[in-house]
Amino acid sequence: PVPGYFGVGTAGMNYCYGDTSPSLQPTAKPTDQCPEATYLPGQLTVEKDGLLLSTGLTARRLTTAGEQVRYDLGLGFSPLSMHELADGAAVIPTTDGSGDYFYVSNSESSTSGGVAAL
């Protein structure tokens, strides 16, 4: 999804809608309120830190299964290692207005399962 816009993704179509209020006249395509999409799902053109990303996305690898997480600014490492076999995850925005996020992940691994948050 494009932040601040709503819609349903459909391959090859503009899925971005800036206004979710009903219009007086139904339209067959999005209104001009929607800017040019900067994220193009499925166009895997960017490689970063061993990840293949769609056009318009960026990423930063924070950790890998079995490794400790490096603290922000490089000031040491977490006491626990990241679990393996993540089978569910969510990204949750913080409420302090900083634009930061929490990453929460679940694992059902019998040896290192549980929930972790970064």
C-alpha cells in the first residue's frame, strides 16, 4: 500500500485512491487525486543486502535468524538471538510521531520459537 492512500492491488492497474468518501458519480478509474505510484509491486529490480525488492522499496537488514540484533547507532548487541522460522509478522507504527516502526515476529520453532519485537 501507498501510505495515506487506499485501494486494492491489481496487476497492471492503478490501485491507489486518495479519497475514500463516496463520489456523486461512479467512476471507472481513480481520480486525479492519486499521485504517480512510487511502489510497483512485482517489479523486482532492486537488490539490497541480499534481498530482491520491488521498484520503489528500500530495506535494511536488522538481523538474521540465530544472530543478535545490533542496537541503533552500533552501541552493542541484544542479549537474545533472533528466532528462526518466522511464520507470522507485523509492522506497527510508533505513536510518538517519529515515523518509526516496531517489527513483531512469531515463530513456531520447537527449539527457538516465540515472539520477538524490534
